[in-house]
Amino acid sequence: PKIVSGLFRLSCPLLCEAIDEYEGEGGVRQLSDWVRTTKDMNVPGSDNAETRNNNNNNNNNEENKLGWKQKGYQTANAIQRQLRYELTTEEDRQSKLVSRLGEYNAEAFLGSGVAGIPPGQTYNVKCVHAHVADHLCRCPSSSPADNGSDSSSSSNVS
């Protein structure tokens, strides 16, 4: 199998084209800035001007200071890391990854998040396509036809 950083792919050419256009207009930067904002302007009573410095990783209460967007973003990246380990055996990791990438790069690959984002950079969006694909494949309420009812399905993939 081919070594790729993205676990989920978009197959709709219209969606891919729309995201290409959005990325071409600065969508990656816009989403990175949005993730870094601790408050959301769509949440009643929030102050969308409040942001935090994402480079201060020495604070033990760092996770408590994260906004809901950053927590969700970090969760998505953590799930991608977990999936990479679950989808490979120790033999696969040694024979395919380490032999092709080297030990350091194989560990970096396995420890990366959505689109290969390193664990320490989970406040930067790398590829909108990868994040949309991840969301559509993992999140139960990502269906455009979702009416808000409680769904017992854990995924939109059937």
C-alpha cells in the first residue's frame, strides 16, 4: 500500500473544486485564524475579539484555556493519530514505514494528525480538503439533511 498522510479523501468533484477555489482565496489562512480564536461570534454572549497565544505550551492548564474549536481540532488530530496506529501492525510499521521513511520519519508520520499535521501544530490548518473529508467521514451530524434529531449512527459512511 501507498504511504499517504490523509486517511479520508473527498470524491465529489464539485466539492473538491469549491474547496480549491476557497483555498485559492486564502481559505487555509482564514480557517487557521478561525481555529485560533477562543470565542465564536455565532455563540450568544461571546466576544469574538478574544484570542490566545497558541505557542505557550508550557502551561499545565493550557487545555482549559482552549476554545471549543481548538479542542475539537485537537481531538480530530488525535483521532487521526490513533487511526494510523490501529490500521497498521507492528510488522507493517517496521517493514513498510521504517524501511521507506527511516525510524524518525516513520514515528513522525504515525504521530501526525489530519493531513500529516505534526502534534505540536494542531492550531494550523494544512489542507481544507483533508479537514472537510475528516469531518464528513467521522462526524455523525455532518449530513446536510440532518434535522437535529438524535442519530444512533457514529458516522455518515455506510
